[in-house]
Amino acid sequence: MGVFLGLKSLALVLLLVFLALSTNFDSCNARNGKHWRHRRPSTSSSSLAKKKTKASSGGKHQSGSGGSGHHSGGGGNGGGGKKSGSKKSPVSPPSHQPGKGHSVQHPSTFNVLDFGAKGDGVTDDTKAFQAAWASACKVEASTVVVPSKSVFLVGPISFSGPYCQQNIVFQLDGTIVAPTSAKAWGSGLLQWLEFTKLKGITVRGQGVIEGRGSVWWTELPPYNAPFDDSIPPFDDVLPYNDPEYAELNGKLPGIKPTALRFYGSYNVTVTGITIQNSPQCHLKFDNCMAVEVHNITVSSPGDSLNTDGIHLQNSKGVNIHHNDLSCGKPPLFTSFRLPGDDCVSIQTGCTDINIHNVNCGPGHGISIGGLGRDNTKACVSNITVRDIIMHNTMHGVRIKTWQGGSGSVQGVRFSNIQVSEVQFPIVIDQFYCDKSSCKNQSSAVALSGISYENIKGTYTVKPMHFACADAMPCTKVALTEVKLRPVQEKYHLYEPFCWQTFGELYTPTTPPIACLQNGKPASNRILSDRDSC
């Protein structure tokens, strides 16, 4: 029994010694970096793979799970310290690339020079303007730039929608000149520069639209007014010789183009620019809504023909203010062919028109009409013309209609008009005719609700002329604070004239107007369907 107990004790001692030796061996291996993390098989082969990867990658940062541990930085295998440092550093975020959730910012400015325009006044830059517009058309709130200190020869061109983006700006700081060769105009065009079917279009800047219209005016038969040679030739203004006079020699088409036209557009602004010497009308709006025209200059010389400053047709919500409009000089009273034209012309289909703070003259004044030509129906309403200065114009404020027309003009207010050397400051003419004679017809456009307030200044021929139709007298014509005096008493002047004109004098006028009839005409008839608008 004693021997058995001795053997058991010896066995127990040997077991304890063995366990102690085994524990000491594992601790040494752990300190050598081979078994710091437990339960990870094939540690030696994994370490070898890491060494190969490091050698092949030239020391680049390694990814994986083999290093987020608890190294104290002193491990073996030559490089444990570098690994530890790289794993503690945050990983750099990937750079954002196009097409992966981040859209590319498209350029929004398109300079015509970048599309091949030369800007030397001789090279045809039409295609460059077309290309710049085609690019801008695709970008909302983009800008087409026509830079300053350059002269661009551009032929007839249409900057058109309706598929363009909204709120495009045409930044005009240079000069655009029209071609003078007959070839550029073909059989005839109604406009030169045109913007059509756009929403939110702005033309702005300090630039010039030069129509070079003198070659068109001289092609027509002469008129009785004296030629005005006080305007310097165009080639004295621009830095190149203008070949227009030698090039044409009577080959231009009979149709004369408007310099700048807007058609079928909404929210239109024109500001800052100068439009001069247009072959015909300078600036036209047709079928437009929400129009703003301010701080522009329109200019044409005394020998220009039919050169309206601003022409409105079938347009609504138009505001024209703080502009200088000079459209030729007024003709002699006996002249048949009339130079120049209206500062502003309002045609059929216009409503909610506000014109104020405008300098008008020389020219023909501000006119509504002519309306009803060729027995057509005309509708005009809610027109305000106020705070206007007119100097050396043929008319001041005028309404003109053709015989045989139908429709109506209603709600017109002329207020705070200062006239100076104006031939006919106040005119209603329902017998308008631009030929030597016109056929007498009984029907006419109905005129009602026309007020004149604070019209003052000097005239040279006749202060007031109201010629209304027999079958359709003018009604509700009101005059307040109208004081007009002749420039010089010694001239042969005409007295105020009225025919079939009914209304009220709210204050005495100068000179007295005794021909205005009070109340309503005895034959005041209700407008028919043909006349109503």
C-alpha cells in the first residue's frame, strides 16, 4: 500500500511539472508574436502570406482584419510598428466621381467668341451666334455674351423656342450690325433679329444694334421734307469702312425688316441697349405677355422712313418707361411721304399697356393705331400714357383709325404730357388715310372713355383735332387742365377742331374748345357683336 501511494505521488508531481513546462512554452511563443490572438488557426502560414503581400506591394497600406488588435508596437517580423501606425489612422474617403450621385455643373455662360465669332465687323458671324444660342438654349438661366469692343456682322437670325429652357439672358455689350448685301435678305424678310416662343427672355447691356437702314430709305422715292445731313455717316462711327452704298445699287427687296422683334413670348425684358438706324421699326412685340422695356435708346435720323421706335401688337401687360426715343424728324405740314414714325405705336389686340417717363422726339409722337384697316376688327383697352416729354414731334398723343373698321378702343388715359414745338398735340382721327385718297365708309372702330389730363406746352399748327365718325361718334372724351399755346403768335394757326365728339370739360382749356359736345349723341347705339371686343 505504501509503495502504491508513493507511485501516485510521483505521478502527480510529474504531471504538475509537465503542465508548468507547457505553460512556459506558450508564453514564450506569444511574446514572439505568434499566438497573441487565440483561436486563430494556421498562424504561421498567415504571417508568411502577409510578408509576401507587403513585399509585392512595396510597403503600401494593407487592408484586412489582421491588424486591428492590441499590438504594443514592438512585434517581430520587421515592420509591425508601421502596420500599427497605418491601422490607427482613419481611411481617406473615396474621391467623388461624375456619374456616381454627384451631377456635373454645366457652364451657364456662352460667349459668341468661343463659338468662332470674329467680331471684326466684316466676317459673317451669324453661325457663331446660332451655335452659342443652341448651347444656351439647353441650360436654364444661361447667358449668351456679346462682348464689348467688338463689331459683329450678323445676318437675319431667329433665337427661337419653344423647347429652350427658361430665363435666358442675351447680354449685349458689343455692336451688332446688319448686312447690306441684297443676297442676305433674299426676297424680303419682316425682321432681322428675332426672339420667338420663349419664357423669361432678357436682352440687356450697353451694346448697340445697328440696322444700317440708310440704304433702305434711299431706295424709296424722295419726299418733300428736307434732307438732314447732320447725322455722321456710319463709317465715321465704326472702325472700318462701310461698303453699303457701293454694294447695293438698287437691289434691295421691297419688304423692310424690323431690327429686333419678339414673338409669342412671356416675361420679356429689354433694357440698357441702343437700337439705331433700323430699316423699318426698331423694336416690335407681337403676341407677347408681361413685357418690360426700360432705359433703352432708339435713334434714327431725319430721312428715315416708317421707323417706329417701339411697336406693340396683340400684346398684354406691357410696361415701357425711362426710355429715349428719337424716330426721325417731323415732316413739313405739306409733305406726303412722312419721314420717321411714332415713338410708340399701339396696334390691335393690346391691353394693359403702361407707358411713362419717356422722352419722345423728334418723330410722330405716341399713337394708338391705325386700326381697322381693310375693314378689319380692332380691339384696344386699358392704355395709360403718362409723364411724357415730347419735343419737335408731328403729333403728341394720337388715336387713328381707318374708315370701314370695327371693334373698339376703351379706357385710354393721357396724363402729364409736356409738349414743345409739337404740330398737333392732341389728335383723334377716324378718317386716317396714308394714300392720296381713301374710300368713304360708314362703319368705324368705336372710341369711348378717352381722358386727357394736364397736357401742357407749345404747338406749331393746331392744338386739338377731334375727327370722329358720323355713324360711330366718340363718347366719354374728358379734358382736364389742357393748356396749349402757340410757339409764335405771328404764324397762321388753326383753332381746335371737333366733329362728332362728345364728352366733358372738367376745367377751362387754353385755347378754349367750344366744339366739344356735352353728354351722349342722340343716336348713341349699342355696340353690335361686330363692334364688341
